[in-house]
Amino acid sequence: MLIAVFPGSFDPLTNGHLDIIERASVLFDKVIVAVGVNTTKTPLFTDEEKIALIEEAVGNLDNVEVSIVSGLTVDFMKEKKARYIVRGLRNSTDFEYERDIAAMNYRLDGVETVLLLARPENQNISSTVLKEVARFGGQVNKLVPANIAKALEERFRQ
Ligand code: ADP
């Protein structure tokens, strides 16, 4: 059984992330979306909120599950018997970063990384930028799944 983990901050999930999840779910028998505890960014949504929002957005995909990962991704993968990491690439900056992480994960545990190119329509979507747009009342409903757009609107209305 081919099991892949798609790790990320998902703060929040965007159409770009969702597209990677959908495409990975065709390539692998099972895809685990792993919501990471990010030590460098202050998140807008809690881990529990992210999990609930992602589960709702991927509800139609039978072979996708969502989980929290607090330690090293490779340790989480051992526990889940996953041998592949999936990540998305939008541009050369993503590539430089992913190349180093992939090399480290291979060295640590022989884990293989599969990089999927962002679709052209998603190339400029970033969680960070769309949060700024939503914060000041801009429309983000073409960039994120409907439930995420609603959650963003509610969060910034408070
Ligand atoms: P991280 O903080 O781990 O980079 P992100 O949630 O920002 O977490 O991204 C998770 C993964 O999704 C990364 O591989 C990133 O390159 C990819 N990604 C982010 N936005 C997009 C997008 N618009 N299209 C395709 N992949 C994306």
C-alpha cells in the first residue's frame, strides 16, 4: 500500500493545497494531510480548527485523512507506515526550500519526496497573502474552499 503524507501549516487551507491533495489522492492509496505545529509563524487558526476545516473541505475524498503532527515528520511517517512525502511547488523559491528539506528527510530515514507543480491558476495563492487580504475585508472566495472563506470572514469580523 502506497501511503503519502502531505505536511504543512495550512493556516488556512487554500485551493492550491486542495488541488495537491486531490492529485496526490489519485497517485497514492492513502494520503494523510499532516497539520504541523509551526514554531516560526503565529497561526490564525488552532490545530483543532485547521483539522475540522480541512476535513470538511476534503470530505468527498475517501482515501484522505487529516492528522496533527507535533514532532519530526519522519517519526510520524514511521508510525503511519508512510514512505512518501508530498509537497507542492509554486516557484523557484519553493523549489530551493523543498530540495533542502527533501535531502534532509532522505538522509534521516530514506524517505522519498514527491513534488507536484502548482497548477498555473494556483501559482500565486499563498495562505500568508490571502490572510492579509481577508483581514482588511477583501474577497478571497475564489482562492479558498467555501468553508474556509466563511471561517476567515468570521475570524476577522471578531
Ligand atoms: P509550510 O509552512 O510547511 O510551507 P504551507 O501550508 O505554507 O506549509 O504549505 C504546505 C505545502 O503546500 C508546501 O509544499 C507548499 O509549497 C504547498 N503549497 C502552498 N501553497 C500552494 C499552492 N498555491 N499551490 C500548490 N502548492 C502549494
